[in-house]
Amino acid sequence: MNQAVPESYKQGIQELEALIKELESSEVDIDRLEEKVARAAYLVGHCREKLKRTELSVNTIVASLNEAPSLAKNAPTEEDSIPV
């Protein structure tokens, strides 16, 4: 079954929370239960994958900041100044 992809992480979480609330209620239509559980499982996987991708991206950015030469290291020192 093809699942509609949420437009954003926030939208996915909101839909998942609504599904969980509906599934926890005693008013779940038994004829749609499988569909709702499958959608919830899809949303969990989708949101986890988005979190993993975001974590990798942030870690890469932070690592590149740690590897970049510091401005303080490249700043001129007194030894570099021209005597007047």
C-alpha cells in the first residue's frame, strides 16, 4: 500500500498523535483498524528516518566546524605587525 508522505516532521507527528489517540479510544472502527495501524507504523518509521537524517546532518555540520581553522589561530599577532 502506498502511503502519503507527510509534508513535514511536525505534520507526521501530529497525524501520528491523532491516530494513537483514536486507536486508544474504544470507538475505533474495526473495519478500518488495520489501515490505521499500518498508517501509524508508516508514520513512526518516516519520523524516525527524518530524525536520523537530521542527526547525521547536524553531526556533520558540527564536525566541520570543529575541523575548520579557527579565526583566532589565523589572526595577526604582534610579531606579524610592522614596526613603526
